[in-house]
Amino acid sequence: MNKISNRQVICDTLMGLAKEDKDIMVLTCDSRGSASMGNFAKEYPEQFVEVGIAEQDSVGIAAGLATCGKKPYVASPACFLSMRSVEQIKVDVAYSKTNVKLIGISGGVSYGALGMTHYSLQDIAVIRAIPDIAVLLPADRFETKKMVQALQKYNKPAYIRIGRNPVDDVYEDGNFEFEIGKANILHEGNDITIIATGETVKAALDASKELEAKGIGCRVVSMHTIKPLDENIIIKAAKETRGIITIEEHSIYGGLGAAVSEVVCQKAPTKMKILAIADEAPITGNTKEVFSYYGLTAENLVKVAEEILK
């Protein structure tokens, strides 16, 4: 089982890149520990800024650094970074087209027992609605590393959301292509399609194996980039399979499911089901407990797939 968290992968990858590129900067909001950026701060103190508990300031400072030619990465809890500083993200980063990368750590329901105040289940909806900023959710450590390497060459604003704890590997290794705005097919099938993002990709892959054992071909798509969205892969799935299921660690409103349905209903109508967190104050619990309660599991995916195919 993998024991390396995606936040650690981001730090390690940035440290490797920062050795060659002194313009890379990391900013944290009293969150260097929770962001696993302690080693970066020790190794590159001149490329690190501790802003303190002031997310709005961190985004504004990062935007200022970007206008001076720096390449800033802001790492802070997703629930605070996306909500407290949405005005700065909209104006200082997206509207101003500054090359700022916003890393929302401990996203979704990662904070477990801290519950609703520390969950980030509206961040994708909010930031997806802001023009000129990309939104990405990597599935595992391998996709996370590829994502950071790609972002270094992507001179535009981006919001990245990752979880807190290590997650099971989806890819066997780093031998695959990664392109911002282009999803990856992890399993082929022509009966049903599951489109997943972030930590729900593993459940989708597990479900595809269960369905395959039942003689059902399930296509699995890792939609690591929710904006810009890979519309072609969605349209192809809608036309080649008999239905689409989306699964995500986010509110049922405004996230991956909404983005996919916007494409499906306008360009390739087909049966579709959105699996996400219900429109309510979510239950408190660890990731496994919350996922199970809301049906974000391989078991439920199999059940929904069979219902669609009936």
C-alpha cells in the first residue's frame, strides 16, 4: 500500500524543480507542516514565504510576485484558500492573468472529525465559475507528480485540490502521458462509462473490475482537469457507451458531474447519473465513512451501472 501523500509528492517535485529554477516560490498560511512544505522551507529559505493565517494576503502577495517574474505556489487548506480568498483569486489571479498556482491541501472531507467548517465541497463549483483559471484534481501520487511538472510549463493561473492522506495507486508507475485539459482512459469498455476525479478514481477502477467479472465493459476516465474540460472524451463516451456515471468528492452542484452534464445535454444526450455529496451539511467522519455514507464506493458504482444498463 502506498504511504506517500500527494502533498508530499508536490513538495518533493517542487524541490527538484526549484533547484534549477530560482523563480519558483512557495507561500504558506501557517500551513507549511500540513502542506508538507517544511523541507522546502529549510532547503530554499529565499524561495519560501510564510504569510501566516491570512489566505487573502497570500494570494495577493503571490500575484505580486508573479508580476515580477516569479512562479509562486500558494499551499493552504482548500476550505480556507478557496472560500476566504475568492475575491483575490477572481481579481488578482484570474482577471489579472497572473501565473499563480493555488494548492488546496486537505481538500474534500480530508479533515474528517472537524466536519462541515473544514470540508471543501464547494470549491470546484466556485472556482470553475471564474474565467481564466484551470482546476485540477490528481488521482494518485504518480498523477500528482506529472501534474506539478506540467504546471511548471503552464504559465496561467490554476487551482489544484488534493487530499490529506496517502491514497492507493491508480497508475502502476509514471509511464503515462499527462496533459492539462486532456483526460486519461484507465480502463476500456463499451457498455458504460465512469468519469471520476481525485480520490474517487480508485473506486471507479475497482468498480470496472467487478463489472468486467460480470461481463460488463466499463470505461474509466480520470478527469484530472475539470477546467479546461476534455469535452471530446465525454462526447466519445456518450456516443460509444450506453450511459455515463460521474463520481466526485464534492457537492452534487457545480462540480465534475455538473461540468460533464453540461456537455452531455448539449452535445451528446445519454443516460447519466451524478454521484457526489448530497445537498446537506455532510456527516462527520473519516474519508472512508463519508464516502460509504454517500455511495462514493465501488460497490455503489456497480449497482448504479447495472441500473442504467437495465
